[in-house]
Amino acid sequence: MTGPELAPAGIRLRLDESLRISPDGRTLLGGSPGRLLRVAAAAVPLIREWQAGAAVGSANPHRALARRLLDAGMAHPVWSPAEDVSDVTVVVPTYARPVELARCLEAVRRTAPRAPVLVVDDGSPSDAGIAAVVARFSARLVSHAENRGPSAARNTGLAAVGTPFAALVDSDVVVPDGWLHALRPYFGDAKAAAVAPRVTGHGDGTGWLGEYESAHSPLDMGASPGLVRPGALVPYVPTATLLVRMDAVRGRAFDTDLPIGEDVDFEWKLVDAGWNVHYVPAVTIGHEHRTRLRPFVARRRLYARSIGLLERRHPGALPAARVSPALAATTLALAVRRPVVAAAATAVGIGLLARQLRPVVSDPVTEAARLVANGLPVTAMGLARAVGRVWWPLAVPAAIAVPRLRAPLVAALAAPVLSDWWNAGRRPRLDRYLTARVLDDVVSTAGTWEGSLRARTPRPLLPTTTRR
């Protein structure tokens, strides 16, 4: 897709919370991935008006600037709820889940009674009762003769859609009131191919695994909105509930050869083609918790194994960490108590960044120093997460052999765990959380290494460099 170059007239923008604007209003730092944007003087009052709630006008220069902010992740669209969602077909793939399907369809019918509903039965046993549930809610049924997997079921459902838009909703999902009316308006931007809500647990998690899933679900992409793309704050979204534009997805099916990660591959193919995929956490849907040990371990292992398969299809998209070389060197030097080396690496980082900022910032050295200071804790946490999820099988033997590495290793393993526990919306009891987190990290590490070896690629095990 070459894509429209202009944002729609009348759209309202909300500037990203992390966006920093220089005192003269012309230099914008932020977005996801982070970048610097220099705007003309005439754009300064315009951005301030948008920040105050004014709509984007119809003039092409205004719409072009709005498009730049949207595509950079420096601003997010604000839409009023749609009145009519009858142009969206709700597609529900299912396999032998009559109770969950009935609960899902009841919520769909209650929240969007005029939307067409299509259920794809992926080869359920004849005694599962899927047809009876579908008939009870006056939905359309398409059936596979045998179980072919979620990708094939979604592809079958999308192929049968006759409306301009579709909403893929897994049968173990419960949608809230207003979900479809809130997400449908995002297609008012002709560049939007897909829109996803936030996925949280359905009900209160019970038991040590249920509590952990509620606080740290791999399907929950957090509270910050954004565009989905590799390396961004929201690199992917689950397809537990995903609205799509049919014109964008035709010819881009879910990959039936992927046992897991097919949703990520699907989204990135849209992004590679020039479309936008929006993550909208203001809308939340409930997903069934995994509270039993075997399903929990199996699912986490599958998620991690998919990294190698996705790396083969999207090279460089899933490194162990994305770091600035100078900031990484500073972090590592501080970790092993080498202050002189850390100071030198910091000075180099400030100098290189100041040279990039000099054409657009009045005091590039001060600005570069501020960015480096802000970037150090982010870099440290990113490296610590890579240790806990990828590198600890190598780091532990190294720390045993080299005493100087023991304290940094303990800090790297503990910092992300405690940070995630502290920031959880409903904190589980710490001892129960630690038990589940250690299990999660061990299984995920094993799955990542297994997936990389199976795919014959080391890239998910290595860091990659990035420049601001």
C-alpha cells in the first residue's frame, strides 16, 4: 500500500504522554520508536490548538502535519463512538467450546445487536453442540470437516465476510458494552488496517497462577496507546479481538504453517505493506485465565518458541534487546564498577548525539546530556530483561567464575521482576508472584533458545543497536 499521505479532516489528536516539545515549539522528541521531528514555525500554533482539543482542519498542509505526527506515534487519534456498526461482521472461530462460545455470543449480541455474526467451527466433535449454540444466537455457521487450527479458521471466516470490516473475536473472550462502537471509528482514517483493544483477564484470577496471569498476562500490552510495529512500545497485539479492514487483509492470510505467532506475522505483514495497526487500551476485553500448571507452561513455551519462526519471516524484528552502543557500554561499565570507563562512554554518547541535534536544537550538548541521562535507566532495564529472559543460562556460569559479576547479575534478575510486581494493577502476594515469575522466565528462556535452534537463527539471542 502506498497509503494516503493526509490525515482525515475533522480528526482530533491527543499528543503522546512521553512527547517532549522544545520551548520554541519547533522540535519534537518522542514517538515509538523514538525520533526527533523539526516542524516549521507555522506549525507551532497549530499543534498547540490540537493539544487543546481542536480538530484537524481540511487544509492539506494541516492534514499532512497531522499524518506525520500520527505515523511517528507522537500523537494518537481521538474518535467519537460510532452510532452504527452493522458494516462490521463479527467472526468467532471456535473448537469444542460450547460454554465459552455461548458466553461470547451472548456478550456480542448484547453489545452489538445489529452486527452480523459468523461462527467458524474448526472441526469440533459432532456431540460438542456448537450448531445448537450458534442457532440460539441467530448467527451464521461455517464448519470445517476436521480441525485445521486457529489460522485456518480465521482465514475461512474472513473469506466469508461480505461487509467492509470484520471483528475477529476468540470464543474464550468476553467483550464489554460499547467495544465495537468505540473501535469502529478508527477506520475513518483510510490508512488504518486493524484496531485492537487491551486484553485483560476475564474475572478475578484465582490461585497463584491466576493471580499472576491477572497481573502479568502475555496478552496484555499495557495502558499506553500506540501504533503496532517492530521495535515500538507496542510491537504486536494479540488477535483475541482484532478489527480489520477487509480491503487491507485480502491476500494477506494468517500463516497456517505457524503453530503460534501467526497473529504477530499477520500484523507485521500489514505494517510492511504501509498500513497502520492501532492499539487502543481505552477499550478492554476479558480473556479466559490459564490457572492450571500444564496449560500455563505449554502456552508460555509456545509463545517463546514462536520468536525463532517469526525471526525467519521478519529478520531483525525480535532481538534480545535494542540498545544504544554508548548507553549499553555505560551501563555495563557501571555494573562492573568501572566509573572511568563509564564516564568515557557517556561522554562519547553525548558527543555523538549532540552532533545529530546541532542542526535543530539551540543547545545540543545540554539536550544530548538530558537524553542520555533519561536513556540510561531505560537501557539498564532493557538489558536486565534480556538477562532474565534470554541470557541467564550463560550469565550464571560467568558470575560463578567471576565474583565481580555476581552483584550485577542478581540486580539484573531482580529489577524487572520487582518492577513488574510493583506496577501491577492488582499486586499478587509477593511470594506467589515470585514463584510464578521464576517459572515463567525459565520456561520462556528455554522456549526462546529452543525456537532459535529449531529455526537455525541466533538473532533472537543477540542484542541489536539502535540510534535515537
